[in-house]
Amino acid sequence: MEKFVRLTATACPLALSNLNTDQILPARYLKWPRSANLGRVLFQDLRCDADGKERSDFPLNQPAYREAKILVAGRNFGGGSSREAAVYALYDAGISCVIAPSFGDIFAQNAVKNGLLIAVLPEADVAELAAAISADAELPLSIDLEQQAISRGNRTYTFAVDPVSRNQLLNGWDDIDLTESNRDRIGAFQAEDQKRRPWAVPAKA
Amino acid sequence: MNEPQTLVDKLWSSHTITQREDDAALLWVDRHYIHEGSFHAFSQMKAYGRAIAEPGLTFGVADHYVPTRGRGHAIANPEIAAMVHNLETNATQSHITLFGLDDPRQGIVHVVGPEQGLTLPGLLIVCGDSHTSTHGAFGAYAFGIGASEVAHVLMTQTLWQKKPKRMRVTVDGQAAVGVGAKDIALAIIAQVGADGAQGHAIEFAGSAITALTMEGRMTLCNMSIEAGGRCGMVAPDATTYSYVKGRPYAPSGAAFDQAVEAWSALVSDDGASFDREVSLHAATIAPIITWGTTPDDALPIDARVPDPARETDPVRAEYLRNALDYMGLTAGKKLTEIAIDRIFIGSCTNSRIEDLRAAAAVLAGRVSKVPGLISPGSSIVKRQAEEEGLDRIFRDAGLEWADSGCSMCVGINGDIVASGERCASTTNRNFRGRQGPGARTHLMSPAMVAAAAVSGHLADVRPLLAGRTP
Ligand code: SF4
């Protein structure tokens, strides 16, 4: 898995709340394989009109934010469907970090598995940050995961991140390796559990 | 004496294999359900060069992409055919039992699991689908996961998770006739908000919850995710045991009795503490519909469309304007004056036999003023409904009776609501574009969808039930 330690990049404001995974990646693209560039249909129905023409008022379409690697969004970002492809779409579009007051639980778990940082900032800080990057896109944002700090110019914010995710991102850990190192424990649990809960295995239909 | 424990704590500790320093626990997975969307996970597993760990604990269902019409013939759309075929190939290669397209047990994964007796109290159940919370209705710990986690479960039958906070939602009292589990669910979501239960496992308790049938409890737990909850659950009781008993994959005979004894301990102990408590009174809940683009935009049917001009919070006012614009609604309009273009009855929220009976009770002897589709939750539900003559009632009302699948809930099989059309729907998400690009969705119970159908506009089902058995 890819590590995330530090990042300095342009940030794009997306002032909307409840940007659920249906908005991030509409369901009709869920058939696409991982090798397809899902980034080109990120936020498709918000980004483009019914004829596929870009809407100029959508921030990611504006020249100043086209290369953004960071999104500053409203609360409950990534709620709804468990589709991990929503994370693939963000990732393929070059987004490495989303800052918001809160996130959907499943989305947050999917994000970390793909090296995407989910940074939680209080609503007032997010509003201030969004206003600042809306007024001046040039000045980049710096994110330091070790310090849990976001800085822009001489303003610094401290963000919250789930410690499990932080650990995993900083180390680039793959769950599977860690699980593998617990193989014996799993075997012992399974043997004990089959005695304790014999009814838990499916009966033969 | 031991600390009193919640149901969530008991289920969590009985599945914990080990715990990491940062507090993540490695959990044992009792059941893993997969559907067509699992192809990313199988690709990941192959990329790791590994094989499935426990094929006997994994069950596949074709539901998301299956056609609801013309079954028995080849699937016309090659991309959709490939999705269904891909699942079959992966299941076969990994020796997974599959309830595939032509299996008489096929249906929506969250209907089929319980129907087959695979979903049981005390189990930890995962599926790459957010509505896996449905299975919590049995007193199981059930939650949705993403593709990387699906791959991890395939390879190890375990999952690393951080323990959620515990939230209890207590609903006491008796719900009025015409008010069902969907109304209770929407009332809860309206109260706590679409992200109100984020980071929490919800236990539903109280007399109005224990009075619910298993179908009702499944509807309720299904919607936990729409309040942002990690999972939702109801402690198992006699209602649960009698539903489970005799189902194909459930324990039987002495094993069943032994299981019931173990399941009886799956309750929150007196004095157990929750991180958060919420309570509602069932008697005050009216039939509810959603008017906007998130599930917490829910109001009683006798209310009016909210007015952004009356909103003091500018962010909220802006949201309201956008939502009304997308939904094509004017502020202040009575909800019962909103004309609809079509109806849909289906989805893992409301497509079980009881849901179909509730809709039929309203539709019997009446005609729908708009076109509509009814997709039963499983092929077994379909046959049962036909034995009960419900299909006749639906057809006589002018509605289409189709085969089982996710259908118009998510639209990826081709069953979509056209852009700009307004649909009264028993589904779970009124997100922009959920039922198709530009589609306008109003969520409600099956009885309320039936009421909207016969009225041609959103309507209160209660007067339509006068003199009938709901
Ligand atoms: S019916 Fe809808 S919500 Fe349920 S599993 Fe299918 S797509 Fe998901």
C-alpha cells in the first residue's frame, strides 16, 4: 500500500455537504475495471451536464483547481454506498487527501486502504479554509500526517485522524501482511470457536 | 460481578481474535455474502496470488445487475451479461455456493441470506454492500465493507476493525394503523440526521421494536446506514427464533435448541451503558415521506415543502434551494399536492412478503393512476406472492409484476426512472441520480407508495385503509 506522510499541493473547495458516493461516482460506472481511468468520471453528474459538457461553475472544472490534489468539502463526505470505486475515482483524478468535518464510515475505511488521507477538521475551520482557498487558489496547502497539521501561509490547523488509519498510512501497511502474522491466533480462535458456537456454521442445505 | 455489557459489546468480544496496540481488533467473520460488485475483490485476491480461505462460509447472489424481465433468456446487454457471468466464474473457481440468475432461490442478497437461514443471531456478517446492516435484525453484527476488505475476508475470513461507539434508539408505544417500520426508520433518521449515527453501532429497543415482525426489523436495520450508522441490530427473541426455525441452512433439532439457548444471552444487560441514547414515541409517528435529496429530508405526509426563505442558517438555506430545484418543488406546497409520474415497490428495504401484502391491501380493487414496477425481493417471495394472489391485485391495478433483483433501487440493470420524472419508491436512498440521472425519488413505505399510486400524487394511506385489513 502507498504511504502518506506529507503533501503540499493545491486544494479545491467543494462547499457541499452530504457528497455521498453516488455523487462521487455514479452507479453506471461501477462496471468499469480498475484499469479504466475512473478519474475522468469523478463527480460526473455534478461536473458535467446531461450532454457531458463541463459545467463552468463546478470548482474542479476551473483552471485554478484542475490540478488540485486536496479537496476541502462539507460534512458527511462519502456517506451512502460502500463502493470502493468512489475512492478509485478520487485517486485516479489525482486526489490524495480530503478534508471535511465528517465522513461516511465505510468510505473512510476504503480511503485508507488506497492511501487516501481523510482529515477531519471542525466545521468552522473547514469553512475558514474553504473561504481562503476560494479567494486565493495559488497559495498551496501543506499537510503533515505525523504532526496532524494542515498549514496554509502562516495559518496552521490541527486535524483529527483515526489512529488506526494514521498508523497504516504512515507505514504503508497492507492489512494482509499483518493478518498473516496472526495466522496461529486465527487457527486457535477457529478451533475454540467451533466448540463454543457449533451452531455458527451453516447447516448443510 | 462483571460489568454489564451491551449487545454490541457481546457480539464484538465473541468475534475478537486479537487486538492491536492502536485498538484495531482482528474479527472472525461467520458469513460473507458477495454479489456482482465483488469483481474488484477477486481481482485483488488474484493479484496477491492467493486463494479463498473459507469457501463454505461465503455465499454469492446475483442481484445488482440481473434483469427483472425476460428471465430464462440470455441477457441482452453484453456489459450486464458480463457482470453476471463474471460472478458465476469467480464463484465456481473459488467453490462458493451461488444463488445465480436462474436459481429458484435467487433474490436480493439481504433478502436471500435471512430467507435461507444463513443469517442467524450471534453471527458476524459482512458483504460489500452498505445495506448489510439489514441482517442486524436477527441480533447479528452485520456491516457493509469495501472491495479491499472483501478481498481481505476472501483471503483470511477475518477483518481488522475499530470498535464503534454504542448507540441505543428506543421506540416505545404503539404505532397507528398504516404506520410501519419504514415510517419508524424515517422518523429516526429525521431526528438524528443522515450522519447522526456516524461511528456508532445502533441497537434498536423498546416495545414498538419488539412488536415488529422480522420483516419490519429488517426494514429498520436496513435503514441504519441512512442515519450514518456502522450497523443496526435488534436483540433476538421468540419472533426471531420462529422465523429462523426450519430454514434450509439454519441449525435443526437439538442443535437448534442449543443455539436458542446461546442466543437468549444476546441482550444488553440491565445497567449497560451506551455512548448515546435516543428515544421516540411510536404513537406520535405519522406516515412519512422524503421530499429532498438526503434521507433525513423526511416529513409527515400532512406537512408542506420547506421554505428556504424561512431558514436562518445560510448554508442550510442554500441546501434547501438546491434540493428544491433538483426535485422540481416549490416552497410551501402541501406534500399531498405533489403529483407523481411512477411508482416502484422493491429493494432490500421493502420487498419482502409482508411489504407486498401491505401494498396489496391498499391496491386491491383499485387502479393505479401512474405506471409502476413491482420487483419482489427474491424468487421465493415472488412465488409466495403469486400463491397468495397478490400478483393479480398488482396487475389488475395496472402495475408491472417483475422478477427479483435490485432493479430500480440503483438502476444499474437498466430499470431506471427517466430524467425529471418523479417516483414514489419503497427504496432507501433519495440521492440525486440514484434511480437514474435526473430522477426524483420520494422514499416511503409500501403502503404509502400504493396510496400514491391510486391517488396520482403523494397521499396519506390512512383514509385509504378504512374498512380494510392492512
Ligand atoms: S436493493 Fe438497492 S440498496 Fe439493496 S442491495 Fe440492492 S442496490 Fe443495494
